[in-house]
Amino acid sequence: MMHSLLPNAIKINALTTSHRNSRFFSDHLQNVRQQSKRFSSHRSERNAESNPRGRLYGQPMASTHPHLFNGSKGELTPGTSLNEYKERRRRFLDSLPSSPQAIDAIIPSFPLKIMSNDIPFPYHPYTNFLWLCGFREPDSALWLRREPNGNTVESLFVLPRDPVKEMWDGPRSGLDGAKSLFGVDRTFEFSQAQKELKEVFQGKDNTIYYVPRIHPKMDNAIDALYSGGSSSKLIDPTHYLSKLRLKKSQSELELMRRAGDIAAESMRETMRFTFLSQNSTEHQISAFMEYRIKMRGSSNYSYPPVVACGPNANTLHYIANDMPLKSGELLLMDAGAEMNGYVSDITRVWPVNGKFSQAQREIYEVVLRANKACIEHCDTSKAKSMRDIGQLGQEVLTKGLKELGLMKSRDSNISRFFPHSIGHWLGMDTHDVQEVSSYTNLEPGMVVTIEPGLYIPFDSDIPPQYRGIGIRIEDNVVITDSKPEVLTWKVPKEIEDIERAMSEPIDLNNLN
């Protein structure tokens, strides 16, 4: 990454420490900034006039990135319409307790986070904010207000246009772009939040919904307003948003189907790549998987992947991925693809050399039976909650371990071999809507992971052939009232299908 090259090749960092502390440096720096601003403003205006794509914004839009959109009328972000975002905001306000006074809700997004000096991490918005408005730029916040008469006013706080910063960091939507594109009534500069929200905290005993610990500067603004003698009541609305996000719309399911397809097809190819690259490392397997999901249109992994060879699989969140592969051992990969804000989350296990040993088969088949039984119960007529499905999974795993002699007939505690839950909610986040209990009644349209596993320790009472084997089989499933929909069906999980996939050719031109 380049450092800034200021106009006329003036390098401020070359000035001495004494200059930095002098009047000369102060005047000189102001002059350089003025030159840079004039230079950048002229450059920005010239580029806007000559750019054949027209004005650019702080994120892909249908007018600037048509290849990312499916051409449906009214799409604001790929796969999601402006009307759907407006409907989500309406439903959110409707979900809040009624009040004779105005209701205000303030949902900020994350700031840009710095990795080192002036090098940022790739930006990812706060998902509750993103779900409500689709805006992807940092230092922003949504303010929703419902008046006592039922009228609503929707506002966005955003960063203003800045030719100097945009020359280096890319375009911003600015106040005008945010208002015209994102369907809100008003826009304000993010730095003016405390000033603009002052009226909200002047109400008597009114309730304000605010999500804290997302953006420090917004927290400071809210704290200053609240501690200034306000009688307002602050409530975190995260639980209300989680309940709304739990059931997916048809457009959300379509995005999740695509995220599932991308990860599943790429993981199938990674199985074959492993067999062809048995002298490679976990890191190289991860790199191939990332390459394939991105070639299919994914923006990134859903989360840091687990690529664990042999006993590394018994570390549940093993993300070092720095060991060599070893023929005769199993490779566990837990990875997913993010697609337009929605994620997949898949785990599969396959033998490095392409063939399961007898002991590996025996443990694998127990986990596979649990996986299939639990998926079958992702049906509202068969299971009431994720807790019910989890109980079923534990029963199947316990029975299998007892048949293999790894648990005594009188044993009932399976946590030694299966220490985690059967799955979690899935959506915009990998561990989605975590505020929603696993005792919640299942309804069609919810999406869950089903991920039973067995992790065999190196203990003296374990037969040697089983020690160190770690297996987890994870699928993404849409809850239905009849036959559950498996979003990750394209990656094999039957032993015969895995071994067959590891022997088939890889077509790197196939990006379906």
C-alpha cells in the first residue's frame, strides 16, 4: 500500500522534529493541506465529469456495479429491494411497546478498525444496522422516530463528501447520496449526532432505544446527552431486532441458498485438491478454498476457517491452520462463504489420502447418523425447538459410542466426546441472533446449522485406533413444516461420495 504523495512532492515526514515544533511547520502544514484540498477537489470534479460510469458511491449500486445485481426492479443492494428495507424498519418500530409519546430508536454501525498505523481491517458493518437500511459505509447511524400521531421520520448520520479522503480511500455517498438512494427523510453529518439528537433527550420520561458498544463516538454523544439531566429511559433494542431477523424472507433465503451453493461446490473441489496436494499444508488448503469461493462471487470467508489435520480437529476453533498434511489422517474443514451480507457455515471431514480407515469409518458413521436424524427433525411437526433436536443428536451419538465400546452402558454424559451444542441460528452472522434462546419454538423460515461431532481424546481407556480422531458434519437447514431444505446439499457427506469426489477431476473454469 502506498503512502500519501502530497502535491509538489512535499513530504511532511521529512521535516525535522524541531520543525514540527515550530511556527514554520504549523504554517507550512496548513499551506500543504490547502494545496492538497484544491488539487484533490479539482481532480474529483474532473473525474466525475469524465467517468463513463457516472458518480460512484461508497458501496456497489445497480448503476455502478450492474454485474452484482440480478436486474430486479427496485434492488437497493444485491438481492434486496429498497421496499424490503423500508418494510423492515416499519416492522421494527411496530415491534416496540406502544407509547403515548414519540418513540426514537438509534442504531449505529461500526467505525473503521485499524490493523496497524493507517492500515485498516476490511470493513464489515454492524448487521442489525445493515439489515435495517443496507448502508455499508463506516461512521454511520440510523435514527428512526415515530410521532404520537403515527407519522415516522427516518434519518441517517453519515460521513460527508471529502475530496481529499475520497482520493485515497474511495468514494462516499455523502448526505445527498444517502438521502436519494436509501429511502430516508433526512441525512446529517455523523459528527453532528450530539447536536441533532439533543431534542430527543429533552422529552419528559420518554423512551429511547439505543444499541450501545457499537460505535465509541456515538456512545460518547449519547452519554453526554443522557447525563445532562435527561429523564429519558434508555433501552437496548437488540432483542427486538433479533426476533425480527430470526425468520428469513424469500429474498434472504435466496441469498443464503447462493451462499450455501458457493461454499458447498468449492469445498467439494477442495476435497479433490487435498488428494492432489498431499504434501501441502492446512494453510494451502485454506487458500484454495478461499480462491474458489471468491471466484464464484463471494466477498470473503464467513469467518476464519478451521482447517485441521489429524488431532488438530479436536481443538474446536482451531484457526492456526499451519501444520502439514499427513497421509492416513483425516482433514476437518469448517468454512463458509459470505454473499451480499448472508453467510453459509459448513463442516466436512475427509481422508488426506482419499480413503477412510476402518476406525475412521466407524466414528464417522456415528456422526453421520446423528446429522441425518437431526436434519430430518428440522420440521415443526417433529421438533419443537433446537433443544429438542440437540437432545436427539446426543441420544444418537451416545448409542453409537456405546456400540463401539467408547462409552460404558451406564454412562450418560456425552460431553467428554461432544462438548458443544447441536447447532445455532444462521443468517447475516455466522452465530446469528444470539439473543434468541434455543428453547424458542421453531417456525418455517428459520435457518439453523446442524453440526454433531465426536472428538476422541488420547486417553488410556480409549482403544488406540480411535485416539485423536475428530469428526464434525455440519449442514445449513431451513426449518419447514414438512421436508426440511438443506442449503448445503452440494457437498458430499456419505463416505462413498466423499471418496468418489476426491478422485474426480477439478474444472477450474466451472463457477456454477
